[in-house]
Amino acid sequence: MTHPARQDRKAKSGWAWLPFGLALVLLLLCCAGTPVAVVVYVMRLEPPEKTIVGTWQIDRPASHYNPLVQKWPDDVTLEFRKDGTYATTLGGPAQKGTYAVTGKAGDTLKLTLTPEGRPMQPSDWFVDVRSKDRLYVAHPTLSGFEMTRVPGAE
């Protein structure tokens, strides 16, 4: 027969490893997780200036909060080209012009768009690169809207 004090000590010693086990698990997660997190961060996107190059279309369901977007035609696109030019369609012939990155904060670009052959003044737009296939576009006087990359378009 075991002495009652010994039984009590055995019961307590069964839980004694718990803090050390938790510390070991946390250490392993940190050691393994940090390199993985760094790789994911580094490889997540190319610079936003390069990511925006391509053809984008309005994502009407994701832009449900903007009543103006809901009135636009279905074929609204915006194309940013490598050479600093852009073309946009809004239910008619393409409107062309040039764009320049005039500011950057993380993955958000401030673009100055200058329309070609029109009396309009250059305007500033903000483009937040959400992923390689998703943008949030905003103009200071308009509510923003979501855009997705047109599959297969360059």
C-alpha cells in the first residue's frame, strides 16, 4: 500500500511536465513558423507598380456599397500598360491617357491619370493592390470600387 503523501506527489508530478511541454510547442511553432511567414511575405506579390499592369474589370458584387458602380455598364475595364499608358472603357470607345505613380504607401499607389486629347485636368486615383488578381480603386470625390484581373488578358 502506498503512503497517502506519495500518492498526492505522484498525482501532482503528472502535471509537472505541462508548462515545459507548452513552452516546447510554442518554441517549435515560432522556429518553424517564422521562416515560413518570411517566405510567404517575400513571395506574396511583386511590387504594386508591376502588379497593376494588365486589364481589370469591375467586380460589381464586391462593390455593392457604391451605387454609382451599380449603374455602370457591364463591360467597364481599366488597362494599365508597362509603358505608363492606360485605357479605360465605360460603355463606349476606349479613353486613353498616361499614368504616373506619384505616391506609395505599402501596397497602395497614388496614380496621377492624364487623359489624352481631352480638356480634362489630370486626376489622382488611389489603387490598393489586394492580391495579384484584385484591386481596390478610389478617387477622392468618388466612393471606391473593387476590380478583378481579366483572365487571359495582358
